[in-house]
Amino acid sequence: MTLSNQSYGIRYNTLKRYRLIMELYKSHKAEDIPDTVILRKYILPVYPISRTTFHTILCTPVNKEIAELEQIKAQQLTITF
């Protein structure tokens, strides 16, 4: 799979933002606090996202996708030299 520098950068930055949102979510998550409350009180003031986007972020394997992107980028760099 080949990626242009622009598409790589866009996806990489999106995943980094997802990681920050996940860290914020995990720092406030407790058994008795619903996800919607965490979204409304802690995430929305920092990252204005929709509830649908929030659930997309929760379902995304961020670390795995970042590792795959870095592997693809490394392969592209070795091919060009």
C-alpha cells in the first residue's frame, strides 16, 4: 500500500488526536460514570466532536494503526533510496 505524504500526514495526525482523546477518556472513566457524561464534561470543552465521532474513536485501534503507518512509511523510505 502506498501513501502520499499528504494522506500519510493527515491520517497520522488524526490518529495522534484520537490517542489524546482516548487518554483523556481513560483518565476520567470510572465504572459509575457514563460515556456521555465524560464526553460532555471533559472532552467537548477541549475537542469539539460529535457523539458519533467519539464512538468511532473508542472503536479505533489507534496504537495498531499508528504502528502500521510507521511501518509503511519506513518501507517507502527504503524503497526510494
